[in-house]
Amino acid sequence: MSRHNKDKEPKEKLLNPEEIRKKLSDPWISLRNAIIVIVIVSVILAVWIAEQGNPNVPFWDRVLPPLVLAISIPVVAVLFYLINRYIFRR
């Protein structure tokens, strides 16, 4: 029996550069799912930060910074999305 088996399956077809660019430019998560994840994470982070606050501090002084954080995280994410969309003209 020879070392080179001629019954081997052919090697996978190599992708050309255009196909590679297309595969790399496709998003790995949908925009809807990304927004949901960002909002959930920012709310969880805000609740966690508010819970860590000093109970002797007035309520609004304890809740206002996490609330600003919870609002600013999705705003920054949407801002970066719009900048990316403007630059690459999708």
C-alpha cells in the first residue's frame, strides 16, 4: 500500500480576497440584539452601583450618578454606531 492515498477528499476551495472581505465585514450580532444587550448591561451596572452607595446619603444623590451612567452607555453606543454608519456609508 502506498503512502499517498488517491481516494482522499479534495482540499477545501480557497477563498478569494473579495469573499474574505465580505465574510469579515458581516456583523456577528444583529443590531437589535446588540441594543438589547447594551441596555440590559447598563441597567444591571446602574443597579449594582446604586446598591453600593452609602445609605446615609440622600436618595437622589445616591441614584443620580448610576442613572446618568445607565443613560449615557446606550447613548455613546448609538453615537458610535451612527459615526460608523456615516464613515462606511452602509
